[in-house]
Amino acid sequence: VGGYDALTHLLSMAATIENRDVKAAVVRAMWNFTADDHMEVWDYFDEAAHSEDRVVASAAVRIPYNRLNAPSRTRLFKILAKALNHPVEDLR
């Protein structure tokens, strides 16, 4: 499975995953879809970045900047700016 089919599969799995390590792995797998203009990926990153689970939130804010095009960098910066107000102090 590759391309958009893989993304669709990841997004459908993401809604049902309860294990924090698996959630973090899904976030990291979605890093491969940041260059494409898939807003649902960025919505998932935004949600994950505000998780109270350190493992999940950390995976979302560690998206490799050098992989991103200009619009994706802007999206990442917005997520990081919001993360500065994270309710869990260790995650700010």
C-alpha cells in the first residue's frame, strides 16, 4: 500500500488506536505526507501535538523541518506556536 491509499489507511487506523507508542508511530508515518497538501494530516498533527501524552505530542512537534515545503513549514510553525501553550508544562 502506498500513496493516498496508505494515507487513508493511516488516518482510519489513527481514530481507533489506544496504545501511545503505536499512535506516535502513526504520527511519524504521516511525516511522509507533509509535502503533499493533505490538510487531514496537518489536522491530525495539530490534535496529536496537544495530546496530554508526552510520547504522542513529542512525535507531532518533531516533524523534520528540512523535509517541508514553504506552506508545510507555515503549518508546522502554527502547530509549534500553539504547543507553547500546552497544558502539560513539560511539553511546552
